[in-house]
Amino acid sequence: MGIEKATAVLEELIEKAGGCAVIDGGFATQLEKHGASINDPLWSAGCLIKDPHLIKQVHLEYLEAGADILVTSSYQATLPGFLSRGLSVGEAESLLQKSVDLAIEARDKFWDAVNKRPGNSYNRALIAASIGSYGAYLADGSEYSGNYGPDVSLRELKDFHRRRLQVLAGAGPDLLAFETIPSKLETQAIIELLDEENILIPSWICFSSLDGQHIPSGESFDNCLDIINKSNKVAAVGINCAPPRYIDGLIQKLKELTSKIIVVYPNSGEIWDGKAKTWLPSDCPGDDALELLATTWRDSGAKLIGGCCRSTPSTIQAISKVLQGKVF
């Protein structure tokens, strides 16, 4: 299947969903609720080793809540990260494959069951393989600053991402989700890799923003979109893990800069302290407020909407109800 036909699968889902498809929500938050320990450099990816059944359970909970797209548990799953735990290269690559397999298994199990329900309003979900930034691997909060130090070059970033991209793309997802990309340099690395590896699975690239105006490195969205717009490998672009209060303004900015699909999945509004590895309290909208915000974001032009850190299945259910009129 060529990239155009593969991208059409995403466009068809958006159309079936009434013009705006729903992405799932926070993964680590839900794993913790089920007793998983994620105080680990691998974060939620550690459950691929210890608790894969919990990963599948969380996927099923988000599907039941109305998610049209499942994002895999591979955000911080990297070959160097797994090798540092004493795993072999083969074992590490198998865990990357497993992250996609678990999501596909959950999707297929749910779809087989829901198809037997008369009058159900669900869509068959797509699977997006999560690919976190280099900073996510470092686990020091630098995905929110882009400050990787002067010695990290374009070539090094490409070398870091290359094999993980190959394995995840080969695992059979419908989409690739590059998440919390903090800099123009890493954006360039991703775009070049997609071409060099001739990836035929449509991608989205998402940035965070600490001020509602710039990407975390302080660089402009304009410079990054100049690079992204030249690639037919990237189907969508947007924002993840930024506070909800910034999202509408960022959608407006992205609409001026690109004709690609706009995707947004903000966090709860709390602030992550990468050094202390804790969430700092902040004024956060509840699920009722997110219903109103989600309709605003849709009306502003977002076609993929979900939640990131600290959002839950109840958040996604509220968004699904208001955007698609789903009855639970």
C-alpha cells in the first residue's frame, strides 16, 4: 500500500467519526490506577516487561470509552533503554513489537465483541505506534526543553530513532505518532528518516508548548512546519502534553501554517517537574469543562482530539459523547 492509500485510511476514519476522531488518553495514569509501578526510566514502557496484561486492559478501557485511535505503550520504549536493563537486542526489539501487538489484540477483541451489540456507535480503531523524543529516553524532562546539549547532532538523533522506527513500522500499526518533539533539529531528523527508510505508514508529529507560542526549545512553529509541509509522509501535525488553555490558540496558529490534519491531545494542565519526577498542581479543567473545550477545538479545525498525561477513560468518554454523540 502506498503512502496516499495508507493516509486515506485515517481520512476515512475521521469521516466515519463525523469529522473529528477521538484519540485515547493518559496511559501511565491509568496503569498506576491498576497497581503498576512506573517510577522507572522506562516509565509506562516498563510494563511491557513486567505487566503486559495491564497494558492490554488499559487499551480496552479506552476503547470502551469511545477512542477511535489507540496509541501504543512505546513512548519511552527504546533499544538503549531496554539494553540498559540487561536485555539483548533481540529481546528489546521483541518488546517494541509487543507494544503494537498488544494494541492490535485489544482492538480486535473489542471490535469482535462490539459488533455483536445492536446499534453500537463505535468505529474500528486505528493503532498509532508511539515514538517519543530523544528527551523521553533521557527521562530528565528535556523533551519539554529540547536542551540535549551541544554534542547531540542531526546524525546522532537519526541514529537514535532509526532502528526503533524500523521495528515499530514493521510491527503493523496503522499510524506512527511522534510525540513531544521539542526542537526543529529533531523534527528535521524525523522527516529525513521517514524518507531514508521509505516509510509507507502515515505519521503525525506533535509538539508541546510551554507558552502557547513556541515549541519547547523556544523555536517557532513556522520553522518546523516549513520542514513538515514538504513531506508527504506526515499526514497530521499538532500538539500533545501542553496545557488545555493553550490549545485553541495553537490550533489557530497551525491552521495558518499547514493544510495537514490537525491533532491535539493536551495534558490535564498540571506541570511536570522532570527533575523531581512529579506533577505540580495547577488549575485543571474537569471532564465537564473538557467537553466544552473539545467542541471549541473541533470548531477551530482540529480533526483528531484526545488526552495526554493525567487524562483518563472518563475524560475520553466525555469527549466522545460531545463530539460524536456516543451513548454509553
